[in-house]
Amino acid sequence: MDEKGQTDASRNIHTSSTDDRLPQNTRLRRLVDAVTNSSFNEWYAERLFTENILEGRPYFNGASPIPDTEKHSPSKLLQCHRKVRYYEQNTPQEGDSPQGLFWIGSEFEEAIIVPYLQETVTTDSTYVRNSLWIDTQVPTSDSDHVRVKGVTDPAIVDSDGDPILVTEIKTTSSLGYLDGPKPHHKAQLHAYMHALNSEYDRSIQDGLLVYGSRDTLDVQAFHVPFDDQFWETVVEWMAKQTQFREYGELPPADPMFEWECGTCPFRRRCGEHDGKYQDEGFTGLLPGVHEYRKQQLVEYFDAYPDAKLTPTLAEKYPELASEHGVYDWECGSCSSTFPHDRIDGGGSSSPPLCEDCAANGELSELFVPRPEKQIVGTESREPSEH
């Protein structure tokens, strides 16, 4: 064992022996208190970061690159234009992360569906490929084009590896409410079929959507033949999204599906939560809002290095505050500014009062710069209070 190994071992022994001398109740409390949601999320994020490097996927760590104006991901098709633009611009997400659902979906596909297809669906002349890359230009009605790029779910292929049937695998909480493929999943499968039909010397006109219950592991499959009229709707969606990108516009909050607002990680920023904020742009943190996870903030800072924390989040994540800085409190009446750690109230639901105005017998609330004012170079609107 080298010197470093001896040092680490000695440290572990020392820690263990120190804990052994603590009262049993204190030791037990330390163990119980160590298991928290925040510590788990930090552990899992670090594990995923390391795994991406080990597997040669360092580009998965940190913020996603902003896509070219004409490029579209199959997984985002037919969803709310505004929500997709927020994702594309690395806008800070609020609330719970869908990472757990992604992991469950991936495990269901790789550990259950692929072996199932291999053992019960394929024949002596057909096989299963885990995925196929697609990258295809799609003509639009205005004589221009958009581009679909991504990777499919498992596909049934022939002995040459050419596709015969492409699948899309989804997990859901329950199969009971399903009476057919969800439109955005159907759009994703159509993008695969269109691209494979263009890239291979054969007609790909059939797909299979497989839904699996996360609770029971029951499955329900839907045969999806290619529908030219439906595909025109998808192409129109891509052309419209490309237009929003080209003009740098914030699309209207007009989702095609009612469920989107309830699960959207930008619903406060959009204005669908409580109306306190409305139609906010792509950058900046919402003052007074606690619902940002640490990993989401790390990715936001990766995309926007000049960004800082709000006082509310500085209390929640002091280590990020030390690394990235914190926006000052400002007074709209006397224009005074105060460092976040001088004012008690960052974690309160009500903004604190200005000390200078209070000394003069006036009551004036402090505010933090609105999201569009937080990063130099972003689109500005009229200032408003906290």
C-alpha cells in the first residue's frame, strides 16, 4: 500500500474509532440524518458525472449546446413550443427533475424489452439492434427544410442490420387510461420511420409503440403505420419552431396537450403557477423562488458563467454562492444596494425593507433584479419589484 493509501486508511480508522466513542444516540442520529434527499441527489449527480467520463460521454455533463435553428430532436416534437425553447436555451428548471423517470425508462428498455424482443419476437432471420442513428433533412411547405437528428429505440433488423420495424419504448404510471398512442410519442416514431425510410434502401412504413407500467410491468403495444397527413402536422410544428429560433422569439404559451402545464419545469416562469411571474425570457433566476435543484443550477451556470444566485438560493446553497456570487438587494425608492448577507430576509416569502429608507421614516421594499436584468446582454423589459 502506498503512502496515500496508508493515509486514507488511517483516516477511516480514526473516524470509525471516534464515532465508536460517541454516545449511541448521537451515532444513531448521525446515521439517520445522513440520509436526505439533497445528499442523495448530490451523490447521484456525481456518480452520473463520473460514469459519463468513464463511458466516453463527457458531453453529457453540464449544459446542452444550443441546437442549430433547423435541427430538431424527435423526443421534443409536438410539445409546447415555449417549453421546448426553454429547454434549448438551458433556462434554469424549477422543481423536481425528470432524471429518475429517464433512468427507469432506460432500465426498462435495456433490461426487459430488449431481451424480450430477442427471445420471443425475432426469428431465425431477424435480430434486435439496440438503436439506430438518424440524421435526415425534411422538406417543408415553403421550399425550405428542417433536420431531424437523434437515436431510435430498439429496432428489428435483418441479417445485414437493415431495419424492418422500429420501436419506441415508454414507461407510464398506469396503462388504464391509454386508448391509443400519445400524439407526441407517435410523432417521435414517425420521425424515426421517415428518417430510416430516407436513409435505407427499403420502405420503412411501420412502427411499434410499447408502453410499460412502472408499477406492474404490464405492457401495451400499438402498431403505428406511417400516416402522411399526421407527418405533415409534425413537419409544420418543426418549421414553426425553427421560425421562433431564427427570430429569437419567446413562443406563445399555447401547448397542444393539457397535461404539459402540470408537469412543466418552467411553469412559474411562464406564468402558469401563480401569476407572480409571466412570460419571462430564457435567462435569469426567479427572485424569491426556492424550487431549483442544485444540479439544475450547476448546469445553468455552465451555460451562463456570468450568472449569480438570488439571496433566496444563497441561503439554500451556500457553496454555490461562494463560487458564483449573489445578486445584491436593491431599493427602488432611494437606489441603495445591500449585499445579500447583510439583509435578513432572503428566505422569506415577503421581501425585506430598505434600511436607509426606514431610517428616514419610509417603508420601501427591496428587490432582486428581474431575470431579464440579471445577465448582461439578455433582452430587457421594464423593471418591476420582487
